[in-house]
Amino acid sequence: MPGERVRRRLAAIMAAEVVGFSRLMEANDEATLTALRQHRLDLIEPAVARHDGRIFKAMGDGFLAEFASALEAAEAALEIQRGLANRNADVPGDRAISLRIAINLGDVLVQGDDFYGDDVNLASRMVAHAPAGGVACSAGIRFQIGSKLDAAFADAGEKLLRNIARPVHVFLIEPALPASQQRAARTQSPQRRTSLAVLPFTNMSGDPQQEYFSDGITEDLITDLSNVSDLFVLSRNTVFKHKGRSANMEAIAGDLGVGFLLHGSVRRAGSKVRVTAQLTEGASGGQVWADRYDRDLTDIFALQDEITKSIVAQLKVKLLPRERKAIEQAPTQNIEAYTYYLRGRDYFHRGSRTYYNLAKRMFAKAIDLDPSYARAYAGLADCDAFLYMDYSEDTAAAVLRNSERALELEPDLAEAHASRGLALSIAHRTGESDAEFGAALAASPDLFELHYFCGRASYAQGRLEATARHWERAAEIKPEDYQTLILLNQVYTSLNREADAVRCAARGVERAERAFEKNPENPRPAYFMATALAKLNEVKRAEQWARTAVAIAPDDYLTLYNIACYYSVGGRTDDAFDLLFRLLPISNADMREWIMRDSDFDPLHADPRWQEVRRAAASEMGGHA
């Protein structure tokens, strides 16, 4: 308030921020805000109040609080972190709300209910040097507390803080827990392991057509480092959102919620390749390690092994014998086959029928060059699985054949287990299907394809709650995927969870618009948006996207199927039935089952013509719908 008196006083300032807030919000903004609100009401605010503190500023991703005593501030910080650890015990590490907390003691300016001054800013800047789930403090706090706190202080040394001229001596407060509790805490959450993100390596070849090669090197390093049990490595889908973005390392580490970043560049020229790699500490942005490798292309796997082992050594994590063996095992000895495989993966990630078929050609060429290339067989199985699910092509037998061959060659290959699980589900071999999905989950719990396929299998079996869990997880793992969100709209409608249905439809439309901008030849985002927008009562936009989809692919089965969904949701009953009767004779058994379960057709059920649809579907399936 203008003219209000400004006072000074000594205070302990606590600053807290949510680890990986942007990542959590992008994955599921409503769930993140709801969980954060509950943590504040149930834990954070009561803990601050119990220690005679007061939150004077709350931000979306954190808060500032003041205490009259350094000891009370530290005790409140430890109580909050212990409470969050307990509340997160059963929450997957990538969905848990984790805080970094910093405390500083200083002379602050007080005006009304707010606090200002360099010492407030210092606390805010020092947060970056606190570990996830941990507490950092200044030397002043350490001196004031002495031995009065049941905790140990680890000297982190002097740190340069952003926009703070002088270096600040930082200590980490470590709660005194029994050894058994410390061991349990380390095994409960991936956040307790050393966390790492491998950012997309930059293509320095001067040829955009070589982008697939640098992306492939990145993906292989993620795979190798994920084999190390003491490391928590973010998935490809999470880190690739930073591809091509210019930002400082501290900002990226804060956004992703990791302690370290591996980044670099790849230059390929003929049979030679140069790779530069750097390991950066997320909190400070300081370089931990860097190296440059100039090799023949035939040495690419040995080069990747060297980088992986260097990272393991620098992070001082344990490499078990089986992990070392997995890292050292080259997927193929044929570099030309490897190059075709990388091209296939690049096409596969673009995710449309055209690109799946291009990817299949690349994987097939890789197999021609090396018939024992397990990952190339798995790539074929993945492509056919998506062609079966997303484009209604009869490829189930090929999925089963290629996934089985991949597993004969490499028994622990997660993507092969996942695609085989889908093929077995299509064949109604449910027990075997569940076993394959379980094997994939054990090998790679953050595999998008696993959760997408498992959700599809659960839906076919009428297990809607399980479907929702898997598709929510898939949407978190792959921030650009729109399909799972819009399909979840149907699932939540069937479960009478209307608010969740609307949430997923709205978020799915946002993602689908971005996908269509990248691949305007693909009708899939367009017809998915038409149905979702009809659900949201955005009639004009829905009609525009429906027309766009039909203009792109007027005879495509799934385009017409989804336009029938759009007609049903939008109240155009006659048009919906006309299309359904046109589609039923050319539908396979799987699609007829889908028609019977699809909540988009719920508005048609009261019409007498729906019984004709049921009879036609039952007749084609040779049973009763």
C-alpha cells in the first residue's frame, strides 16, 4: 500500500519449489494442481504453522515462508520433506510431487504482509542447489542451529547463484534416519537414485537428412544408461520435447526434475563419425565431464559403450556384471543394417500409416543385411501392431511372428514382449497376453507402446478401469500423443466420469492440432478432433475437422468409422447409421467388437436401428453381440 511504513528485521526465509513442475503439468495439469493443493492443505501449511512460520507468497510451483528462528525453519523443512516422502511412497516416481527447499537467514525488508531484500532473493536462488526431496541452507543457518537439530550437515562448498554477485556457502541438511529406513527410502522411489536426462544430440553433419543418425545415437544412449539400476533415466519421449530448443542447462534440469544432463553433438562424414559429449550438473549448470570421439563408423557401438561407462564412472554409481554385459552387447555387427534400423526408428516415431510402412521397409532391409537383428524384428512387430490398431489392417499374424522371432534372439526385449502381448490379446489368449505385458513392464515400465497396447487389450476385454490407468500413463510418457487422451474421453464417458472425459478431450484436441501441423497428410488427428470437439459442443470446429479428414482420405475405413462417431456424438443419427451399415460388412471381428463397446455410439442405442447393428455384428462374428 502506498505510504505504508517499511521495517527491517532478522528472519529465516524458506523457499520451496516443485521438482519438474513443467513436466508434471504437461503430463496432467489438473491432477498435478489437485495433488499440490492437497499437500499444501494437509501437510505444508500445518507444518509451517506448527513451527511459528507463515507463508507470505504462494506461486504455482512453490512458496516463500518466514520464521523467527533458524531452528524452527529447519525443523519445518525436514517435517515437510519427510511427510512428502511418506505420501509419495505408493506414487510412481515420475508422478510424485517432490520439493526442493532452501533456507537463508538475513536482514529482510517488511512491508505489510510481504518480505523483500537480497536475503529473500538468495533463498530463492539457493533452491537450485537442494536435491529433490532435500534441504539446503546458508552458512548463517548452519551457525545458528549448531548441534540443536537431529540431523547432519553436509558441506556443499561455495556456490555461485544466479544474479547474486558474491559466492554463497551452502550446506545440505540430512535427516538422521536409521540405516534400515535409509535403505528402504532409496528403494521406494526412482527420485532417490541419481537422476539423468540424455538430451537429443545435435546433428552437426550439415545435412538435415542425417538427423535420424544423431537421434538414434541419443536413443541408444538412453537405452544403455537405463540398464544401470542405480540410475533414473528419463524416457525418449520426455526429453525429445527439448529437441531444437535453446535454453540453459539449469532451466532444462529444473523443468525435467533431474540432477544431471548428458548432451552433445554428432557429425557424420562418409565412414567417419565425430561425437562430442558433455555431462552437466543440473543445479549449477557446471560441466562435470566432457570428451570428443573421432572414430570409424564401424566403431560406433564401442563408442557408445565408452560414453556410457564414462557417465557411470563420473556419477559414481555401481555397474553390476549383468548390466555391463547388456551395455557391451552390440545389437548387430553390421553397420549398414544398424543405419537402416535407425532410419526405421525415425519413421516409426513420426506415427502415421505412411511412415509405419516406410519404417517397415527400413526394418526389413536391416533384417536382409543381418537376419539375427532382434530389434529390427521388434520394429516390424511394432509397426504392424500400430497398423492393426490405428488403421484396421489385418496384421495380427505378422505381429505375433515377428515379436516371437525377436524374443528368440533377445529374450528381454521389452518392445517385443509388448507387441506380442497385443497379438495374443487379439487372438483372445488372455493369460499369455497378460504374461507378455508383465514381462515388458518388468523390463521397461516407461515404454509408451506397452501402456498403449495394454490399454487396447484391456478395452477389448471390457476392463475399463485398467484401460484408463494404462492410457493415462501412456499420455504422460509421450507428451505429444493425442490418441490416448481422445480415446480416454470414450472410456471415461463409459465410466460416467464426465469431468475426466471433458478434460481428456480438451487436452487431446490441443495435442492433435500440433500433430496435424507436422503431418497434414494424415487424416487421423483431424477425425479424432472432430469427435472430441463434438463432445465439447464446439460444433463449427468439429464440422471443419470432419470435412478435412474426409477430404484427405474419403475411402479410408477408420476415417469413415470416426466420422460415424462424430455424427453420433453430434446428434446426426441418420448419418451415423448410414455409415455404420456401410462399414459393418467390411469390418473385421475386432472392429465389430469395438463398435459394440464404443461409448461414442451410446446416443444411438435407443433407436430401433441399433438392434439391426447388433444383429449384423453378431452375424458377422458368428455369435451374439
